[in-house]
Amino acid sequence: MLTIVDHRRDSAGLRYVYPVVSRRAGGVSIGINLNPNAACNWACRYCQVPNLQRGGPPALDLPRLESELRGFLHDVVHGDFMARCVPAESRRLVDVAFSGDGEPTTAPEFADAVVGVASVLGDLGLVDSLRLRLITNGSQVHRPAVRAGIARIGELEGEVWFKIDRATTQGVLQVNRVRRTPAQMHAALLDCAELAPTWLQTCWFAMDGEAPDADEEAAYLAWVQQAVAKIKGVHLYGLARPSQQPDAARLSPLSAASFSAFAQKIAALGIEVVANP
């Protein structure tokens, strides 16, 4: 049975397509993994991908991706997949999401993959009932092909979940292990939000037993305040699954009270918050 703590990419025995029970999406999400080599241009400390390496994905076999998605969706919609593999309370198919073991927009074929997935959904009559999502760190939004793919997601009434875990340069370096400034992230976010409906997604947790400090909280809240008019909301989440990175032992969930208090501070900015401790 699938659970919210088991997001293995090989659970269906396929290269590109995998199912998960997503607490944030609220049911079964069909993942599209364009990084089957477990390579990413970021190296987030909380990442649940085993053997994560820095880099980009191998060449994409688009016909295979489309074939896998077509066959798997048929089993989900018309077969017994839900009864066999999904707890009764989660038997709701909610989306097809570009996510996986690395940053999906680093794939040169990303825009073509969006078109291919959209074609499969159209052929199966699922465009109106399944949302197409992109889960991204936003680092490639400047690339024309990536912008074209995101725009196509927007045209299909899909959405983007845009990762912002911290809003100071030092905080981003500590959590995501990349050098990226708040100004760079803000510009990328606004560009993305012009192309498709966009949510922030933020992982909020303790490190070495310490919650993010008051300065980090204030910087994040100020950063979100600048974006309130442009984004749909904030997905705030904690550590539901253990990190697979070398310093996993340094990370821990916040207390329920601390997590809830921060969610309330974000909501006070006048934006929708979906909180999953």
C-alpha cells in the first residue's frame, strides 16, 4: 500500500512514471520523473532522494514517457490499482506532477515533455479532471524553453509549486546548498507567476535542534509580502519523511505549536496557507 511516507520512484516498475499519496495534493498524484539518475542542480538537506548527486538528467525518451503514462493512467482509472495499492481514504486521483528525483526543468526536453503529457491527458479525456503541476526550484525560469513549458501548463489551467525554503542568502545556502539571493528568487517567482498560477512551497524545520531564528522568519515574511498579489498561496510543510542526505541526523520537525504559529503569521499577510506539519 502507498503511504504519505513512501514516495519511491520505482514503485510502479517504470522509468518515468510513479504514483504517490500526496498529503499536499490531497490524494494520489502521478509523478513524472525526468531525473531518473537522481541528479539535481540543488542539494537540499531535507531531500528524500537516496544517492542524490549534483548534475542534470540523461536524455529523455519521450515516446516511452508517454507510453508509460498512458498505460498507468488506464490502470488507475479503469483497473484495480486504487483498490490494490491505495488506502481507502486516499483513493482520489488528483494530478499529474513533474517532480521526481531532481529539478525537472533542467531537462532540455522539458517543454516537449509537457506537450506530450498534455496530449496523453487529452487522449484519455482527463484534461478537465486532472490538474497538471510542476514542482520546481525556479532556477531555470530564465530559459525560453522552460518558460514555454510553464506557459503551456498555465494554458491547461495547471499550476506551479515554486520552492522557497528560506529568504536570506545564508539561509538558502544552509538549507538548499546553493548560492541564490532573495532578489534572484523573487524575480524568478514573478516571471513564473506571469506564465501559470503559482504557489510557494516551503519546508520549515529545525536544524541542530534550533528552529529558524527571528531574522530568518522576518525575512521570509517580508519576502512573501512582496509576492502576495502575484501568487495563489503558500504550501508550508514539515518533515514527513526522513532525509536521505549525509547530515539527516541534524534535521528534526518543529513542535506542532511552533509550526502552527509560523503558519498563522504567513496567513496574517492575507494569503492562503496550506499547512502540513
